[in-house]
Amino acid sequence: MGMKFAVLWLALLTCAGARVGVTARIERSAWPSGGDVTVSAPVGRNLYMAGGDLRLESVVYGRLRAAGGNVRLVRDALVDGSASLAGGSIEVDGGIGRDLRAYGESIVINGVIGGDVELAGERIRIGPDARIAGKVEYRSGREIEIDPEATIDRGITEMQKERRWMRNDILVRPAADRRADAARPAALHA
């Protein structure tokens, strides 16, 4: 019985592998990671996911933090708290009770968001089923696509484009300039 309890306790806290599926309710926070991660059972507190393909199909009674190649919240997914998502492709069809922050190459929002939304990506789309209670702020190399059926209660703002965050516009100073800066007293670096 002791060994069974220890294995169950570890499974409730952390799991990793090529394919990870959370199919039983977790009372506390969870940290699944792997190539393919699917959470299809409720998580009692916070969920921290990392991997190649991440999929949330259930309820998280706290915050969601997810980073992966593809991050997806299906229509039945619900996050009571806030969500921070990073990935190549991000799709939010489910609900988020508070704020959403998403950073990726392609971002599609088509769910219900209870707070503000901050987005940074190359392709950003807000779909017809999107219901956003707060404001939307975004950074992108392109125009944001907003379906006429979408509802955004507090408006949309394009944040100042800081060219440094875009991969194609990164400026690299020559090594000689960096060495010269390092040789000067700290007071002169201002």
C-alpha cells in the first residue's frame, strides 16, 4: 500500500514523458511535460504545462501557464484564473475567467475571456465566438484580424512596435563595440 500511495502522490504533482495524459482529477497543482500533453480531467489549483503539443480539455480551478509548439484550449476547457501562453501556434476556444497573455507565431482567440487580453504574434485572429470582457492590446508585424461577430467590451489598442522583439529586425552590435563598452567605467555606460 505504501508504494502505491507514493506512485499516486508523484503522479498528482509532476509527470513527464513522450505522451502524457492527465485523465484523473488532481486536487492540487500539476506540472505535466512531454512531447504530447493532454489534460482531460479537472485540476484543483494551477496548471503548468510544457511540451510539443499541449491540449487542455477540462477545468483548471486556478491559473494556467503553458509553453509549447502548439497550445490549444478546446471549447469545453475552462480556466478560472488567468492564463499565460507561449508557443508557435496558440488556439483558445475555451474560457478564461481573468486575463489572457499569449505570445506566439499564430494566435487565434475564439472563446470567452473574463478580463484583459495581451497578444504578441505575427498572425493574430479574433474569431466570431470571441467574447472579451476587457480590452485587447496587441503587437504584430501585420494587421490583427477581428471577425465582425466578436465582442470586445473595452476596445482594441495596438501597442508601440518595439522592433527589438521581432526576430527579423534584431540588431547585433559588432564584438569590438561590445568590448569597448566593457572596458569603460560603469558611469560612462549610461
